[in-house]
Amino acid sequence: MSNPSVRRIADRISVVSFRFAALNIEHLEDYHSYRNSIKCDGHRRKPDVEKHNQQCHVKVESPCSRHPRELVCSNVTASARGMYIDKALEKYQCNIRVEVSLPCGHNQNMTCYSHSEIVAGRRSWLVCNKEAIAPHEYSECKRVLKCTCSEFDRYTKKLAPLCIEKVEFTPPCQHTISLSCHDRQDCASGMRKFVCKEKVRMSLPRCSHEMAASCSTAETLKKWSGESCATIGVVQEGNTCERAFELAQSPSRGQEQVVLTNPECGHEYSTTCFEGKRLQDKVAQWLKKMEDVDPLEICKRVILASIVIASSISNAVVKWCTFVPVVTRQI
């Protein structure tokens, strides 16, 4: 095949291809025109016919008064399946984003429909976790606490944490220490008793020995009103000062042997001085009780006891006398 022939064939193919492409473009434009002209039963017929399909591209007005615009019928019905166009428009939720000022003063981006629901009282405001514009202020100490807006709402309802700022506190003993702010308030108001643990040197009130003790212990010992030692620093040999005071509170256990007379039988016996003293104290207590007893009352009790004993013996004798004849007959 000659070169001119090949060239003619190629030109022919190019012309055919161009015409085919133009035809396709024309058909594509016709398709889009047709698709845009499709109407559902509700728009092709009477407006009161409530039948719409997913391909209806008729423009309808948005019910949102804040953002008037045209909506596609199929888009409205697609978001509200099972509803007719009129009902779907009533339930339409405008999705245009708007910037709203929250009660705390911060701006928040949300949909137009969400804001409308909040204004109508059907929804609550969103929780704002940004730092509060004004920090929380403690009413007692006037210190401020940084917090988020949501925390600020809780804190204003008496749910704020205790103030832990370190402050100085000077109790009556004048030992200044560092406390948290809320602890200082409790101690200053008397709600809690402050116990000073500062170590101080002091002389013990009874023996005058010096020692280191906490401030609160020293204040307690200063209130002691007992008698001090006659000779400062002199204690019982072989015992600590504390033990010596314990022994002074109890009677001495004398171990010397003494001879005493038993008050019940009159016999003499040997015992320690300590035991003899204790026995004499018991006898003295018994004699004192006897002095308080009426002799006539004692006689009455003795006579009553004698009658009870005699009655018991009499009953026993009667039973025995009854029992002996019976046994004799059986024998």
C-alpha cells in the first residue's frame, strides 16, 4: 500500500473518531439535561400528591429562616426516610455551621440546628473545657484558683477543693509554722485543736530534771499542781526518777518479821510487817462495819436462822419415822 493511501485511511479514521466523540458529548449533555428535569410524582403532578423518589431534583425552599436557600428535593427526603416532602421539610435540620457565644463567654462552632435546639430549651449547652475567663475565688482567703469553665460551675456550687496554699500560722505558744490555708482557717476558728510539736527544753515540775519535750507536752506539765521533791535530784537508790514517783504513790512493802495475835483464835504468829499492816487494816474495817450493825437486828437474824434449821430437822425426823415402820413390815 502506497503512503498516500495510508494517509487517506488515517485521515478517515480521525474524522470518524472526532464525529463519534462529538456524538458522545452531545448525548452526555442530553442525559444531564434529562436527569435534571426528572420530577417525582409530587412535583410532576399536583403539589398535594405526596410521592417523591430519590431522583427528584426539583428545588425546594429551606425552612431555616436564618439561612434561606434552595434545597434539592431528593436530598431532603433522603435524610428523612419514610416521610413525605412536607413532613421532611418540617424535620429538616439545617447543617450550616455557625459561631455561637456560650454562657461562659467563649465562642463555639456548631450547626444551626443544634443552636436552635439549645435556644428552644430542648438541649443543654455544650460543656466548655477551656480555661475560665475569670478564675474561682475562695470567699474565706480571697485566693484565686485557675480552672476550666465546667470546673468553675462546680466550684461556685460549694464543690471547690480546699485551698492548699502554704501560709504561716502563729499559735498562742508563738512557735510560727507553715500550714496549708484550709488547716490554718480550721485552727484559727477553733474547729480543730492545734498541737504544737516544736521541741523545747523544760524542767520537770516534780523532780526539776531538765529534758526536751514537745511544746504541747510542756504546756500540759506546767499545769501539774502536785508536790515536788523535798530534795531536788534525790531519788530512791537503784530506781529511775519515774519509777521512784510510782513507788511513792503505793505503800512501802516492809519485809521485817513481826509477831501478831490472830483476832479469831488468839494465837500468835509471825509475818512480815507489810502483811501485818494489811491484816490490821482489814480487822479495823470489819470492826467499823460491826459498829454500824444494830445488835437487835443480829438477834433477829440468829433466831430466824434457828427456826429454819429446827424446821428442817423436824421434817427430816418425821420422814424417817414414817419410813422405818414400812421397812419393818416388808421385812
